[in-house]
Amino acid sequence: MTTARGRRWVAPGALFYLIATIVLYGCAKPPAPEGFRAGVAPGVSRAKIVQLLGKPSQAGGVGVSGTPPTDLMAYPFGQILLQKGRAVAVTIASDASYVGPYGIKLGMAEDKVKAALAAHRKPRQGHMSSYTVTAGTMDTRSRDLYDVTDGLVIEMAAANAIDPLASFNVVSISLVNPDGARLLSGMTKAKLTGLNASEHVYNFVDEPWSTR
């Protein structure tokens, strides 16, 4: 998924770092709360989001070919993507206190993430996108786990892009509905075209994933 990788904390990643694929317009007063708040989830209206979080620090339009018109609301904890006035993807990328579904947190190692998902009796399924994203002179190896069963997209980045044995850790957690999952996947795939001068994705592989 494209969020400022290090977004945290390692280096720019493809899911949260939307600056290369979107045009932001206008700024508003900083939101009142600094962290994520329960109740902000896919399906929630723009008005409800503002009620819970205050006005976004930035708001803008997201241009992704093949997807409906999308708006972005940026907050200190991450970002919210909306279509038809309702959230389709809520990304938490910088709230260290946030505990996501199944206890998944920012910074958690990939093996612990998979163990947390596999601990449940009912199988989870989806797909995993692996790729390298280049932003300026920086390369980041990324793995985006799309858990379709639970409506989650978990973005992980390697601690060292040039070390093939480097561990991957969570850099963002996105709560999504089907439209949000398609949007985040489309944002990453759009960077394969090479049309984006500031970011480019290569070595892209997308494979089925499940806990079975």
C-alpha cells in the first residue's frame, strides 16, 4: 500500500506516500486530536470524521486511473481516503499507541503478524504484494498483506533495503472495505508505469495469501 514508509519509520513506502500520485489542495486548521480515534472506519461519513477528529491538516483529490473520484483527509496519525463522501480506507501510520485487530501494532515483525492472523480458527485469505519502491535516492523493499477476510491492509518494510535477510516490520495498518482495498492496490500498481517521476515501483510480485 503507499504510505510514507518509515512513515514512519523506515523510509517512504508505496501505500502512505501519496504525494507522488495525488494533488493536494487547500489546508485547514490542524485537527484537535493527535492520535487515531475509535469509530473512524470504512463507511463513516466525512461529517462524522470531522466530528471525531476535527478538521484535517490537509485535504485533496487523489488521481488514480480506473478508480472513482477519491478525496484524501490527512491527520497526524495517517490518512483517510473517501469515495462518495464516505471513508473507504483509514490508514494508521504514526500513532504508536494504536493497537489494531488481533493486537497488530506499528513496528511488529512480520512473523508475529502472520502468527496473530493464523491464531484464529476460521481461515483468513487475500493476497500479498511484494515490491521495491524508489523515492528519490532511497529504495524501500515492501510487503503489503491484503487480508480480505478482515478488511485489513498491513504494510511492512524491510529494515535494510540492501540486506536480503533483513526483517520486515509493520509501517502502516489500513482498515478498508473492498473499494478501499482496490484503491490502495491500484495506487501501488500505478507506480509500475514509470510515469511518476518521484516514485517508481519495480520487482512487483502479487501472490495469493491465506492462513490455511
